[in-house]
Amino acid sequence: MRPWSLLVLPLALASCVTVIDAGDHAPAAPPTGPIGRTFEAPILAAQSGAEIGRATLTEGPAGVLIALSLAPGALTPGWHGVHFHQHGTCADTAAGFQASGAHVRHGAAGVHGLLNPDGPEAGDLPSVYAPAAGPIEAQLFSSFVTLSASPAGERMPLLDADGSAIVIHAAIDDQRTQPIGGAGARVACAAIAAR
């Protein structure tokens, strides 16, 4: 086969494309957010305020990918609830990060839980598992948020005027119970705020 013949095939196929009126099933408008934008923040421990890991958020075309990397022993072994909270501060370590506020949500009537028939809130995320030994590595994805400073369609902005925070809790989130799925105390926090 001649090398130039490989180029002809895609061009020939492109000329055969038929446009069909998709009606209500038309593709969504292209995202307006900063696709590929990355935000990185330290994860701090409650009480001590020591850095125990890093959170890296990356904007995608349909949401935000969250990578969590924590040092061995940073969390007790087992499952831990993770949520986006409404204020970008983790400064009040001794108070258990209460200044980070409640979960990010659409309006005041948010219902918590990825498995709740009346939910979820924009701040809801899957729980992460901490092994008995070794580092904690997790990747989560949320289609409810954006790294923009303003909403992107139905996606809530994490970098609005007062930012937001990723909060890790002491226990697993059951994804149904109000207001936080029984996840318990706030044990770690990463501030997502404009610098």
C-alpha cells in the first residue's frame, strides 16, 4: 500500500457525512469552561494543620477530575466521605474546618446523596478508601462542578468569589442520609480558592 493512500481514505469518508436533524437529542453545546485547567492545593489535617497530601483538580469537557494523593497513615484505615464545601478556606484546623461551610449545592434546598432519589447536591462525591499501610491514591469525577468562576450551565463554580474546599470526613458517606450521609467529623481539607 502506498503511504499517500492512507491519507485519501479519511478525506473520502469525510465527504460522505450526512447531517441528520437530531431534534431533542442534539449534542450539548461545546463547554465554555477552561478545559485542561488544573488547580492544585495541599490537603491539611484537622487539629495539627500539617500538610498530609495534595489535591489536583482538572477541568474536563463534562466536569472536573479530582486526584487525591495522601501520605501513608494520613487517614485512619477504611472508607472516608468526600465533599465539596462552599467556602475556600481550611484555616480553622482546630475547629475542624467548620469555616468551609456546608456542601456546594444549587440553591438552599439541596438534598444530599448520590443514591438519594431527591439528590444529589453539587458537592456530593464518592467516598475514598484508606488502606492500613501505604499511601492513599484516588481519582474521583464530578459532572456537577466547574473550575470556572461562574456557573457553566448546571455546573456550579468552585472558584467563585469565596472559592470552595474539598473536605474529607472520618467515616464513609452512605450517600442517602441527611445532611452528610453519616460521614462524621471533618478530618482533612484542601482549599480551592483564587490565588
